[in-house]
Amino acid sequence: LVSNDYSGGIQYALFLIYLDQTGKFNSVASALLYIPGSIKVLFAAVNDSMPILGYRRKPYMILGWIGNFIVCAIVVLAPFPKSRYVIENRNATNNCSYLYHSKINSPEHRGTELEYTLYSFLYLAAMLSMTTFTTITGTAMDGLMVQYARKENESQRGKIQSFVYAMRTIGSTTNLLVTAIGFNWYVYAGPWCYGITVQTFYMINAIASIIAIPIVIFMTSEDPVKTSPKFTNIVDKIWFALQSKAMQRILLFSFLMNTAQSLASPADSMIMKYWAQTDNFTLNMSNVLGQILMFVGTSIFGMFLRNYNWRITIGLTQIFITGINATVTLITIFKVIRNQYFYVSDSITQQVFFGINSICSMLIAVEMADSQIEGIVYGVIMSFINLGNNVGAVVGILVALPFSVSNSKRYHNDTDKDRVMIAIQEIIIYFLQIGLTFLVLPLFPTGIQTTQKLKRKLSFSRSWAIFTVIAFLVIMFSSITYSIVAPFL
């Protein structure tokens, strides 16, 4: 679980601070890291149709952890450049200080622009590879979770899923603690003299991956299967599921809702870096507190809100999430308050609502799943969710493109015109988030019983299933292509 969310904590410190990349590059990295999740359905199909030694889940979980370990080992052994961002300056008392907006200029410390760009892409490739392997593991884990969840009584439905996501939150929190403390030294714009290197961080992830393997083997319970459907049969079942108008409705909601939720501007990381002057420790500790509150949110949903109107729950929580983020961001832009602790406060306070929102949105996957193809149905829905995350990041880049928000001169100049231009594109994104949310909410059922009723009531449409598949492929390849070329535009 420590390895399950490794990229979130290190991305800001590595790309924006250490390698001094732009906000656009950071947004592109976020978009690309969603790609493996967009093909989760393929991993799920392999899980369901190709058991290894009679097991459909555990072997793939192990293979994912082994792949994760191999990538981490390669990164640990690979060369790594000097920090491009800060200057080491030790005074007589042996305390470290740094010049936050200075760069290393001496040839022995600093490489060329091309070299640092190349290193950035290489480490992004490593992150993408690790995300792929953790997605393989996660897909198998999700299939097993859905099998357990479907055995719950209807009155208890959702408790297992809430517990599993709570445990993942604990793993992510552990990871954020490591990055917050480990990367709080001067080469990452922190005040400490010493800390861990990127190689050390990946070594920790490698160790976590190795530890996970015996846990899967000896502590994970899965009933072996005597027979398993062929891959072609799985494809037929996917095609049958996609023809259901109930499934089409849920997939459209999942895609558009997550597109709305993941809409973000490249300016966000630039505001954080230049105006709020947020250091890595503060950012990741705020994320730790946010993860704890997200755990609280998922627990609140599991205990009190499972039988409440899902549509109202998602709508209200999204209003709170967007409202909190907009308030903090605009106050920072217009120089009312520019303080790193104030700026990261939104990532803390909104996590309770995000926890409720996300678990409510994903509970639908359990209700839509049928026996023997739990992983497939869950994988299809999660593929559309992750495609929405990817598209949301790309749309955020496109909205910000005319405003040149990745140009660091805007933040150094800090004129009224610069602030207004940055604020305008942020406001556009906030309106898109709220507008898209309430546009798609009528597609979402209000609870467990209405979901089952939709499955029984709605008919099938082959033409809409064809459209769904074509649209998915076109949108996925278009967003991937743009994500790859965006840093050069």
C-alpha cells in the first residue's frame, strides 16, 4: 500500500522544484499517469479469463508487485542529476539555508535545458511504468473486493468497499509522510540540511513491493476456480454489458463526472510555487491531513450515508469541494492572503467531502457487477472513470492555453493584468466543474434499489454500444496524443 500512491507525493518536489519544470509539464504528467487506469478493463478481462494455477486474482497481484519492484530497482541504479533549483549555503553554525528563487549556475552543478528535460521525461516514464504495474495489482484487488462485497446483505452493502478504500487511504498517507519528511531538505527548497534522495525513495517502494508479495500469498483469501470463461467469452460478456442502457448511462456519468472533478489548471502548481511559496513538507503534510479526513469521509458514508440519496450526496459534496478550492485560490491570486499554510488548507478541508463523493460514485460498480465477471464490470467502469480523469487534466491545459499561465514571468511580474488573466481561466474551470456536475447528475441512480431497478427496466441498444466503444477509443488516443505533445507547444 505504501507503493500504491507513490507519484502524488513526489511529483511536485521532483518536477517543479528539483528539475524546475513548468506547471504545464506537471499537468501533462498528471494526465499521462491516468492512462493505465483507462485500460483497466483489459487487465480485468485477463484476470477473469486467464486464471493462473486456478486463481484469478492473487497471481496477478503478485506479478504487479514484481514489476513494480523491477522498475524501482532500475531507478535506484540509474544516474540522477544535481538539483537545478536551489543553491547550497551553509553558515558558521552549520545550518542550511537556500535562495528560493535562485538556480545553480556553475557548469559542474548544472546541466543544459535539454538534459533536464530528458531526465524529466525519463522519470515520468518510470512513474508511468510503476502506475501500470500497480494498476495490474489494483485491478486484481478490486475484482476480489467486488466478489466479497457482493456477498454482503443489501442492508450492509458498501461496508467492505468503504473499509478497503480506507485501508488504501492509510497506505497513501504513509507514502505522503515519507515524502513530506524525506524531501524537506535544501535541494527540494526545504530548510533541512539532509534528507532522502529520489533513489532512496524508490528503494523504499521496492522494499514495500517485496513485502507485499508474501502478504498476498499467505494472508489473502481467494477460492480457486475449477473453470473460467475464455477470453472470447469475456469479450462477449463485455459487449453484452455495454449494450445495456443502464450500463451506458453509468459509464457516461462516470466519464463526465470524473472529467469535471479532475479539471485543474497548470496555474495551480505555479501559484503554489511562486505566490504561495509552498515547500514540499507543507504540501505533503497537508495531503497527510487531507488523507486522514478523506478516511473520515469514507467512514461517514459507510456508516451513515449508504442509504441516503446518492444524487443529492454527490451534488452537495461537489459544491463544497469546488467552493472551498475557488475561495482559497482567488484570495491567493489577488494577494489578499499569500501564505503557504492558507493555500494548502483547501486540500485539507475538502477531503472529507471528496471521500464521501468518491466512495458514493464508485459504489455503483458493485451494484452493476454480475457474478463471475465482477472484475470485468468493475474494470469497465473504472476505465471510464480514469479516462475522465485524463481528459479533465487535458481540458484544464486547453482552457489555460490562451492565458499563458505556465509562463513564470507572469508570477514574477505579478501585475494586476497577470492576476486577472490567471483568475479568469480559474473561474472558467470552476464554472465547468459545477456545470458539468449538475448536467450529468440526473444520469446517476439515487440508491441501491433504484440501481437494480434500472438494470431490470432499461432495454438494450447495440448502436449505442458501438458508439460508446468508438467514443472511448477516440477520446483515449486523442488525450494521450495531446498529453505527449503538449509540453512542446
